[in-house]
Amino acid sequence: MRFAYNILFVVFFWLSAPFYFFKMSRRPNWRPGFWQRFGFYAEGVKKTDGKRPVLWLHAVSVGEVGICAQLIRALEPRLSNYEFIVSTTTSTGMGELQRKLPPHIARFYYPVDFPGAVRRALNAFRPSAVVLVENELWPNFLWEATDRKIPLFLVNARISDRSFPRYQRGNFLFRGMFSQFRAVGCQEPGDAGRLAQLGFPPEAIRVVGSLKFDAARPDARPVLDARALVRQIGVNKNSKILVAGSTHAGEEAVLAAMLKRLRVRFPELFLVLVPRHSERTAEVSQELQSHGVRFVRRSEIDSAKNSSPGDLECLLVNTTGELKFFYELADVVFVGKSLTAKGGQNPIEPAALGKAVVFGPNMQNFTSIVRAFLATQSVAQVHDARELETTIAGLLSDDRCRAELGARALAVVQKNLGATERTVELILEKLNKATPQPKSS
């Protein structure tokens, strides 16, 4: 089975490589650490000291990095004899790791699932246990870790309606690997049932809630004063601010056209537009220009110091890791990838700030979270662009409604806190501190 998988993986990898590398090259800072993805960690990575057991946590991208950071903060005092290391898959995730983790914790890129790359990575760091955040499950990594008797943990696990049939079709490949997991912390009971059906040990599965609620708590010391920044470009204190976060292709055009119409009714309405991928800056800029929107890019903010009030209608945030700071300014928040794309983005961050949150019909990646908000009527979900405009206009014109919606959303977040501590307890309970160091090969 391994031989067949690896033949197919190699074929698929090289067929998709041109698209993969083109997409990567459009992202900032993709060159540093490039060879780490193939298991070469000779330079730029803090090595483990070889004297203590090593706990390896893996965070795919930005959202999972926040979860890893909070898990480490909770685990380090209780596993003081362990050394912590963290991997990620994306350059944006690496940027967040650099910002959020202290320098004594090694951070590096997760290996592509070639057998040689995986072996080199495991030989380099010799983990005593591996914690995977959400469903980042690659066969060669799991096979190799299992062969080395490295305990595996899966946290914040969820199985969506869309992914469950795919896992079932590949169950002949995954079932044996899934049975090796020491502990699985999942988000809700439905996830627990599906995970058990897929071969995860029922006794290892525990419902702990979503770690994203804890991860969304505001930073105690924000690194960006977003309010001062928008004042600098002429946005006055009486302006209404609409923040559109993590938008995808098609949504910027909807928002640009909507902004022009809404400003007839709300002349001081200002849009903060934060595309999910900063490499789309040129594309989004062209979209805004075609709709006659006067905007400035975040990266050009210094050149806008002398802008007078009314000159600009929009700030295009083409930097990474700053969205949450702009959410703090918002009167209304639109959560992207929910109107013209599928899956949705995280609505918890603006809700944790008590903001009025609106999103489209496509929030498949956050089904249980959205359900919790909708049950208390603490967010607004719309069906299409027309309803989005009507809903935002209504919220902008009704301060009381906006405040009540935000207060209910914040209450939902506060009710669902605590998943981090429950997850830490699960890891500590199942982690065998006497696990022998894995053999190298």
C-alpha cells in the first residue's frame, strides 16, 4: 500500500508542481526556508539540544498557529522537562510563528510527504510525541512516526459533511494509521462519532470544544495601533467603518460596488478591505479602480500622511497578520470566503471583540461554530449580495441593533472558552512521559 501511495503521490506532485510553485512564488518571503520543505534543516533552524524529550506541534497556517501558541503557553509550565518545536506549511504561517513564539522555540517548515523528506525531518528533530492541529494527516509522516513508535495526538479535530465521504472512500489507506493515535480532541459530538467510524480509537476521542474560541481572545499588547493608522490617512472619529476580512475573488467587486452606493446614504462610510491572500494586491487594486473607489494600500501608508478627510474611501490591507487589529475599529464586519467562494473564514475573532458580524451562505468550514452563533441570533447570515447590502445598511443606521448583536456574539464566545485547558488535560493524561527516544533510520 505504501508503494502504491508513493507512486501516486510522486506523479501528482510533479503534475501539480508548476501551479504549486507559481502560487508560492507570489507570496512574500517564500524563499527563506524553502529547502526545509524537503527535509533539509542545515541552516536557519534552532536545533534541539538532544538532552530532553521533544514535543513537535504542527500548525498548517495562520489560524492554527494561534492555537499552537496558546497550547504551548499552557503546556510549557507543566512539561518543563520537554523541548517544544513547531512546524507550519505556509509562509504566512511562518510569519505568525516568528511573531507569536519566543525565540527558544524552534520553528520550521513541515516536510512535503516524500518518504525521504519525512525521514530527514524526524531524524533532525527526534520528537518524542507529535501534536497535529486539525486534520493535517499525511500518510508517509504518520507511517514513519508509527514505525518509530512516536505517540500521535490530534487536536481541534473536525470532520465536515464534505470531507467525511472522502475519508470513507480512502478508509483502506487511513484506518490503520488512525488507529495509532494516542489522543484526539474534537470539537463536537458529531465529530467524535465520525472519527470513530474512520478508525480512530474510541477510547482516545474526547469532545473538548473548539480551540478557536480561546485563540480569538484579543492580544493584551497589540502590535499595531490601527486607529491611529486610519486617522493618519484622514478617517475621522465620526466615520462608520466597515471591515471586510479574508475576502476572496469576486467579493471585492461586490464590496466596491456596494461601498459606492452606501456612501450616498452614509457619506463618511469607510471600507477596510483585507484580502485573504496578499499576493492578490494587484488584482484587488484593479477591481477597486474599476469601480472608482479612492483607496490607499497599507504598504504605502506613509505616502498618505498628508491626505485630508474625505480623500479616501478605502484602505486596502496588503500585509499579513494585522486583520484582528483592524477588526477592533469596525462598526460592522463582513467575514469573507462566504459569498462568492465556499468554506468561509473564522467569525470568532470579530465576535470576541463584540462586533456586529455578517457573512454569506458558505460557511462550511465553521458549521458548528456558525450554528452556535445563529442559535442565539448573534450574527447575521445573508444569502446573496443584495441581502448583504441591505443588512449592512440596516446595521449602520441602527446603533442599538449593532451593539446588541455584538454583545450577543461576545456572550457566545465567552460561553465556549476553555477548550485549551481541556485539550491540555487530555494531552497530559495520554502522554507517556517515559516514552523512549525514537530510533533514527
